[in-house]
Amino acid sequence: MSEPVQVSDPAGLVARGAALDAADELAPLRELFALNEGSVYLDGNSLGALPRHVPERVRDVMVRQWGELGIRSWTESGWWTAPERMGDRIAPLVGAAPGQIVVGDSTSVNVFKAVVAAVRLAGQDRASGRGPGSGQDRGSGQGPGSDEGRTEVLVDATTFPTDGYIARSAARMTGCRIVSLAPAELPAAIGPRTAAVLVNHVDFRTGRLHDLPGITAAAHEAGALAVWDLCHSAGALPVGLDAHGVDLAVGCTYKFLNGGPGSPAFLYVAERHQARFDSPLPGWNAHADPFAMADGFEAADGAVRGRVGTPDILSMLALDAALDVWADVRIADVRAKSLALTDFFLECVEAYAPPGRVSSPTPVAHAERGSQVALRCPEAPAVMDELIARGVVGDLRRPDLLRFGFTPLYVGFADAERAARVLGEVLAAVPGQVAPGRR
């Protein structure tokens, strides 16, 4: 690859970025993270940056709690209740009241729990004539015997692959068939045979924000349940799980929540469903009396039903420490900065990138945008390699998407300007072709 050429700044974007950072009320939070000041980290939508205080907290867990207290820490250090305690810390970030989120297992495992449980709940609702959205009996046309059974699970066709794999397996186990549709097509497709709808809140490729309130309402109107994957929205934007009547949701904690590589995921079970939540993985941690070691399973009350086996304490307590950075941070402020950052980055890309070399499938409309920007570029693999070599860390989705995640707690406007300027330099030096869909 030839040496990148220098790109000029005729619009004064460097000065604007500095001024925006100076006025940013969230800017001081950057000091809470261990960042390489020689680079721009725009991959927090894959792995969030390390909060500086986490290593010392984890050291305490290992040396004092595990090393000195040993097994006593299950009670004295609160290990046993950590999954629910972490859930209550995450709850305000996704618009949930306490007692509805449990932390543990991977996102994939929680998707499996949620989809199977949703199908089972839909079957119970049909048998009783009850609607999932409000817990009330439904009118004529949705009661027992009014259809041939809820035998379909609708899945977002653009979903992260694992969600699709898990949903297909869950459908086989529950006697359902999968119907895969674009998110915009889901509301019209939900009908009397639909048991559950599984949708990603934000498209992991393009950053498109899908209509959580509208799709959830359409599912409830048809007597189905809505299951949402929040991996690319939790910690990046307001979700409103309770306000919009979501039934079940899952999310990871290692992206915008900065919990660390492989940190445990979370499962949300709306309070109205908890008494009937029938997990397909009824582990001993979900038992009403786990230490009775009874042969028969009796489910615990509340979101604890979402637990399975022994919690991963080291990862969970690293997450506990990481969540401290959210003290006194309003998710609405995070969202406002996210939109301003991505607007500014797109403006800088337009100014710096050679004409026709990149196009963006990320929506311009704020109501349809998550907290990342994707750029379509035929030379994406080579371009991302060179960006990373020059200190701009994004990531790649083959064959032609450059992804840049904007985590407002530690990404600034000067970062956005520098990333776009370096991108322009790299593109100017790399022979290429016009990007598909250039607008």
C-alpha cells in the first residue's frame, strides 16, 4: 500500500471538533477509561474499553474474596445474589424497573431461553384466552380454539447469525416453523399463528435502529410476544422496555456497557410474565430452594427463574466494577452525544473522503440510527487494516463494510474528525472503485 496523502481541512473541522469537545458535559468521563491516547478507539460496539479501576477491583475479588475468604464469599461477599444485583444496576439503562433482569450466561443461551419461553407463554395465553401485552383476556377471535395454534416464530432476517441459529433450534424443539422477514415487514406479517417475534434493536451491520415500540405493539395486537436483542443498544440509547411493554429481552454487557471480553449477558423477563416463565434450562440456581438438592424442579419466584448454573463470579464482578462509570450518567445525554458524534463523523467523511469511494447504509434520520456508522467500501479489508495500522481502530464486516462504533462515554468529537481525516488519507492512497449505492 502506498503512503497515504495528507488531506486538508478547508471546513475547519479540527477546530469545530475541539470546540464541541470543550462544550461536552460527558467529556470528563473519558478519564475513567484506559485508552491509548495515540489512537482513536471506535470499536466499542464489539468490545468496550477498560474502565481504569476494574483491574484493582478484580484483584480484590481474586486475592481477598476468593484467596482469603474462599467459599465464605458466596454469602459474605454477596456472590450468590450477584446476578440479580447486576440486573438491577443494568435495569435503569434499558428502562426497566428492578426485579426484572438477571445477569448470567451468554447472549446466545439467553436468546434460547427467551424464545422457547415466549413460545410456551404464547401457548398458555392461547389456552386461557389471555393476551400477552396486558395480561388481560382478549376478545373474540383470539381465544382458545379460534386458530390452529401458534406455530410460527418470526425472526428479523437481518439478525446477528447466532440469533437465527438459536431461533431455528428453538422452533424445532417447540414444533414451530421459522418465518424470516425484514424488520419493516414484521408488523404486517404477525398474525394468529405467530407465537413470538425475535428482533435486533439495532442492526449490527448497518447501525439501523428498528421500531421497538411499533413491532412490540403489533405483536401484542395479534396475541404474540416480542423478544428483543439489545446487544447494540444497551448503554447506547434509551430502550424503554417497561414503557413499551416488551415481553422478553436479552443483551450483552461487553459492548457499550464495557464489562470486558466475554462478560455475562442479561435476560429481561417482564414482571407480568414471571410467574409463568417456563425456562427450557431449569438449572439448580433457578430452583425455589437450590440447596435442598431436590429431585423435582420447583421454580423460584421472579427473574431468578432465568438463572441456570453457578454464576461466573470473576467476569460478573468485573462487570459490577465497570458499571460504576454510569453513576450519575443519564442515558438521554448519552443518546444526544451519540447522535451528535455520528452526525459530525458523517459530515467529516463527506468532507475528507474522495468522491464516490464510500457510501453509508447507516440511516441519516436520528430516529432510525443506533450508535455506529457503517461505510460501504469495495476495498474495505485493506482499508481497515491500514486504518488500524495508523491508530484508527474500527472493524470490518465482510465483504465491504467498515464499521465505526461511537461510545459517548469515552469517544470525543476530535476522535471523530481524526478518524474521518485518516480514512480520507488512506482512501486517497489506495486505488479503488466507486462504492455501490453511493449517494
